[in-house]
Amino acid sequence: MPKVKVPRKSTAIDMTAMCDVAFLLLTFFILTTKFRPQEVVQIDIPSSTAQIPIPDKDILMFQIAPDGKVFFGLDDQPTRLGLLDRLETGYNMKFTPKQRDAFRLTELWGMDVRDLPKYLDMDANARANAVQPGLKIDTTGGEHQLEDLILWSRQTNNNLRIAIKADKTTEYKAFDKVIEALQNRKVNRFNLITSAKGSKE
């Protein structure tokens, strides 16, 4: 009796649904990812064994460069605009709508407050490549710009947590000026940003 041949069936699988899911996931991650902003200054943070995480929102950030320059940033756009309103009244300045929009998008900056309008008039590429001199810390003229930024930011958003990110080669005197300004405004709790021991940021 002859053998009955079983017809071979194709092993092709319809991958359309799988491709759709893959592209949907890819689109989701692209649209929801927050890209890391360009750093104003490169900071090599020290390592520690601390395990306390920095909060994800409502952060007032000070960055201290190796040469002692201090930079200031807020992570919340409404808080930035509220601070700008306080700067207008406190320093008798006026910002145009274009300058306000540029400040709203500025993550980190460091210069005399009075130089802000000129800085904000630059286009985005020029601002990203501009060399900033750092915040005005000297109080000999009677102005306390660093303290004003702390006070007015906290009055605008009272949920702010303060974080300091300093390079491991920064001299203590630059760090001390920031801490002194914080204590003058009755802020005695703040976070120091470090990397976990044995790992790079």
C-alpha cells in the first residue's frame, strides 16, 4: 500500500500585529522621554554611600563649577515665571514677552541678575554656547542676589526642595558662600547631589 503524503503547510506567520505593537511602544517612549538638557558647566560629582534619592520635581538647584562659579536653576516653568515677576519688581526691571518665554525654558543660568535681559535676547543656540560668569555672590554693594533668588523662588513655590551639585574639585569657600546664603534665609535643609560609590553618573 503506498504511503499517504501529508501536504506541507507554510510556516509563515503574519507579523503585522507585532510590528504595530513595536512601533506603538517606540513612539510612546520617544514622546514621553525627557531629554537631558545641555549642561552649562561640566561637573564631576563626588561619590558617597548615601541612599536618599533626590525628588523628581519642585527642585531649586545650585551647581558649583570647579572654578567656583555658581549657577542657579528651577525645574518648574510656572515657578520660573513667578521668580521673573519678583525680579522685575525687586530690581526695577522689565522683561519683554520674548524674554519671558526664553526664561521659562532656561533650565540653568549664572550671571548678575541685571545682565539677564541681554542674555535672554540671544537666540537659543547663542544662549547654549554663551560663557556665563556665574551668579553675583559679592554682597559689598548692598545687594544680596543669591539670597533674593532663594527667598523669591520659595515664596513662589513653597514646596521647593533645595539641591546643591558641586564638582569634587571645587574649593570649599565657593560652597560655603551658597550655604551661608541659604542659612541667611533660614534654610538649613538641603540635598547634596553625589553619585553612588563605585559608579559614574
